[in-house]
Amino acid sequence: MDDTAIKTSWDLSPLGASDNDPKFDEERKKIEEVNYAFITKWKERTDYLEDATVLKEALDELEMIEKSVGTDGDEGYYFWLRAHLNESDPDIKAKENKIDDFAKKISNDRQFFLLKLAKVPEDIQKKFLSAPELSSYTHFLELLFAESKYLLSDAEEKIMTLKSNSAHSAWVRMTEGFLSKSERSVRTEDGKQELKSFEEIMDLMNSQQKNVRDEAAQEVNDILASFVEVAEAEINAILADKKVNDELRGFERPDSSRHVGDDIDTDVVDAMLDAVSGRFDLAQRYYRLKAKLMGVDTLAYHERNVPYGALDKAYTFPEATDVVIKVFESLDSEFADILTRFLRNGQIDAFPAKGKHGGAFCVHVLLSQPTYVLLNFTNKLRDVETIAHEMGHAINNELMRKTQNALNFGTPMATAEVASTFMEDFVNEEIMKTADDELRLALLMNKLNGDVSSIMRQVACYQFEQELHKAFREKGYLSHKEIGAIFQKHMASYMGDAVEQSEGAQNWWVYWSHIRSFFYVYSYASGLLISKSMQASVRADHGFIEKVKEFLSAGTSLSPKEIFAKMDIDITDKSFWDKGLTEIERLLDETEQLATTLGKIPAEQRA
């Protein structure tokens, strides 16, 4: 792709020309107008709760609102994105909070509609679910009826919505903001002392130079230690809020609300957790192999992700995107076209910056709005894979956009990571094609590191969350030392004795944002294990890519179970998860054999 055509910063002009765009004032009026017209029309009516034809009229109107303006429109999306580019700007935060309040009031005033619909008698539910005129909303209604027993009254739901910011979101933003604003003078790989952000220091921990990564780790530990008491207050506050919410709604387990909301059976998640935790020996084998290859008995905690071998090849952003475009083109030309369009349209923000949100994500809101991708590209191999990962999400969004209505425009959490890991693995495979044995060993180790982190580490994190919530509910408050002890227990469970639980590592839960979303992490493990099955099918028959595209287009029009059943994948079969883990074992066997062949480890030392 022509480098001059690449934009590396977000172009938010499709949403707003500036922070003070007068369009926003007009849009707020329109949002109020269409939402309150809907509210006025249906507030006192009951016929939509009895007649399928009338219900279709109402759902069509709701779908049009959710397609065009929602409750906060382009302004809400614009300032949400702006806040993630500069988390330390109080003016943007203030604006975002005001928009949030505006949207919450409309949501509260409108929520009567779905609350009443959710609570219709069972015989009416069955009639609606079988009505041909409601076929495009069938699964939307199925989900609504399944969640109905956990819904509160209209007045109570308004309170739950209004308190969500002060009881949860504001606490989380506080901790994230402190970390994003943290800076330290650290040694870089060229020997200089430079002022770096928290995210940049985290990146230096993966340096091949031991003194650089050790000093970076010490700075990370110091930053986390300086905020651990703040994080203690934060995590206890949101754990308390979660406990109250679960008790009010009648959820028996702390993770039940996640499963209901994700349209996934608890038995399926439990089967996956049991299967993966039962094979933590694979992660432990990997870390023992890595320690041997690095010439040490044990790895320091912060060294577990240090790339093995000569993976120091630098990629410019255009070079990285060219690799991904080539792989996408080989899978399906539409995938490559989507990435090219994103690069030309400014839908990817590529590079780290002070105050910018760490990590990477892909986001979409309304069907009528652009998808955006955030990266923190630092010219590393893993950054190439991250582009593929986040663009997997983006491709998922764009294919849904073509086929789904606004009420089905979304991805079930249980399947959200399938597209991303599918694309990432094919990019890794492409890079490996031209590698000699030394580089191939390094790439295999890197791939294993990603698999262990996405599957075993995330399951260990999920189990940490389970014990964390259980301990909090038994005790009422947990000190940061107690939280750290639980955290290290579960990290050690998958890492084994080849990774030290080093001093300072007990505080690494402080920056782990996923645990604030409560039990979200299972989706990484389930997504990757499922995607491995899909990858194998494509390798065996390239025509299977059409079924993959069908999956990527499904949105929430079907349950995850139904989506995969159409692809001849039964996610209720407990042995299915073992099949995915067998692929990890095969990769580990291949890596150990190559390391032995190259004389990196004696044959008798193979695990």
C-alpha cells in the first residue's frame, strides 16, 4: 500500500469537526425528539405486549433509533474516543460525564418498553418467538426473555443505571488515570535515560537487554506500589457494588450475570475452565523450556513474556500493515479491502502518546457510525500481530454491518475473540514461512507465549476473580496484601516453579483492567480454542472461509451455540475444549524437538 495514503491518527470528522462543533447541539435536540416521541407513543400502550404485528411496529421504531442516534449520538462516541487519546484531560472527562448523564436519563425514561416486554407471560413469549413477522428479532427476544427474571422494576432499574458511574465507572477511571499519567526516567535500549510513560515502561520489560528490562520492572513495581492503596479502595468499592447488584437481581454466582449477558451456558464456561486448568502442565512445560533456552533455572516474574531469540526485527508501520494486508488477501480479498479502507480513512490511531490509553482495542457503537481501532505500535513483531488481532474485530464489525439490523449489531462475548485470534494466527504463520530454524524456534516460542497468555493465563485470571469475589463476600473488605496473595496463588498455579513470584508481582493486579469488567477474560481462552478449530478447517479446505465469513456476519442474530452448530462445531461437548488444547501440546512438542535438534537443550532435559 502507498505509504502516503496511510493515516496513523484517528480522523474523528465523521463524528464531529471539533470539541465545539455546533452539530452536537442540534444532534442532542434530535436525540431527545426521536426518543421522547417513541416514549410518548408507547408509554401507556399495552397492545405491543399482546399483538405481534404491533410489537413489530414498535421494534422497527426502536431499531431505527438505535441505528441512527441511540441515546448519545455522535457526540458521545466522539468524546469517548477523545478521552482515550488523552486520559489526563479533565475538560474532556467533564464533557464525557455530562453526555453520560444525558444518555442515562433517556435510557432510564425509555427502559419501561423492554422491561414490560421482558415480563410478558410465557404463553405470549412463545407466540412472539414463533411469529413470522418478528423473525428478524427472534433471538433479541429470546435474550430479553431469558434475562427477564433478573430484571427489577422500572424505578429500580433507573436507580441501577444512575449509580453505575459513581459506584463503578468513576472508580475504575480513577485508577486508570493515575497509571496513564505516571512517568519515570528509565534506561532505554540505546543506553539513554529518557522520560517514559507507564505503557512505554511496560514495553521495555520485554527488552532483550536484561539490565533494561530489570530496571523497567523495578519502575513498574514502584509505580504500582505507589497506587496500590488507591487501587485497594477502588477494587473493594466495585466488588461491593457488584455484590449489591447480584443480590438485588438474584444471581447465585458472581459470574452468572456475565454468562446470562453473554448468552452462554454456565456449564459450557465451567467445562472450558476445567479443561484448561487441567492442562496447566502445558504452560509449566513451556516456561521450563523457556528458562532452559535463556540459560536460567527460573524466570523472574517480569521475564515470562520476554521474546526468546532474535525477534528484534523492527517493522515500520507501513511494513507491518503490508504483511497483514498480504495475509488478509490470501484469506479473502474483502478482509484486505477493509484494512486498506481503515488506513486511508483514519480509523486507526497507531502510536503511543502521553496520556493515551494503553494497550489496543477495536470499538463500534451505532450501526451508522465508523469502527475505530486504537494501537500503541512500537515497531515490534507482536505489534504486527496486534494489528491483525484488532482488525479481526474490525472485520467482524464490518461484515455484521452489511447483514444485521441495529438490534443484532454486536458480538456475543463468548465468540468475540474468535475473529481476532483467527487473523492473528494466520499472520504469525505467514511470518514463519520464510524463517530459518533459528528464527523458526524464536517464532514458535513467541506463538506459544501468546497461546499460554491467552488461554492458561486468562483462565488463571478468571479463577483469581472467582476467589476474589468469594473472599470479599465472606469478609466484607480485602486489604491489598490479601488481594495480592490471592493473585499470586493463581498466577503460580499456571506458571509453575519455573517462574518466580518475584517481590512486587503481588501488585500486578492493579493495572489489569479486565478484572474490572468482571469475568470477561474467559472469552480470550474460549475464542482462541474455537478459532484453532476454524483455522484447521480453512487449511484443510479453503472454501471453509465462506463459513467463517458467515460466522463473522451473524452478530447477535443467533446464540453462540447456534452460530457454531451451523459450522458443525458443538461447544456444549466438553471434549471439544480438549481438542483445542491438543493443538497447543502439538506445538509445544514441535518446539521442544526443534530446540533439541538445534542443540539448545540436551535431549534428556526435554520435559
